[in-house]
Amino acid sequence: MTTVTDTAAQAPYAEPHPAAAPIAESRGFSIASLVLGLVSIVAGYSFVVPIVGLVLGIMALKRESAARTMAIWGIVLNAVILAGATLVAIGAAAFGLVMLPFAFL
């Protein structure tokens, strides 16, 4: 004699479909922006580091809502260093132009 058992009775708490794992939000752009903001304090004269950090910070604001604070700090640091480096470059160029007539004495 054969006994047929119902599979639902054997495992009443088993789900037929496993729950989808939550997708972890990436924080790569905001971390990169913050790190480049800190690095640009030392390497701000290159103009490239603060510009890349500024662009990554703006992209992080649009894409990564969970890491908003890091993105804002990266934008602020990069913008301040970029503005300072620009003012120093303009000042050096102006000083060089003012001193140009005295170069051939």
C-alpha cells in the first residue's frame, strides 16, 4: 500500500520563492570625492585632483542618497582648494607681469 503525503504539510513554513536580497547602495563616488578633497589639500596645485573630486562629488549627490554628507564634504573641500589654487595662480601671473619690466635691467 502506498501513502501519498502532501509536501505543504511536511514544510508549512517554507517559502516557495526565496526573498530577494536587498541591493546595497554604492558609496564609491562620495568616498572618492571625500578622499580627493583631503588629498587636494596637499596636491591642490595640480588643478586636476580638485576638479576630478568636484565632479565625483556632484555625481555622488545625484546617484547616492545615503552618502550625501560625504559627497557634500568632498564638494566643499575640492571647491575651496580649487578656488584657492586659482587665486594663487592668478596672483603669481599678475606678479610676474608686474615684474617683467625689471627682468632685463
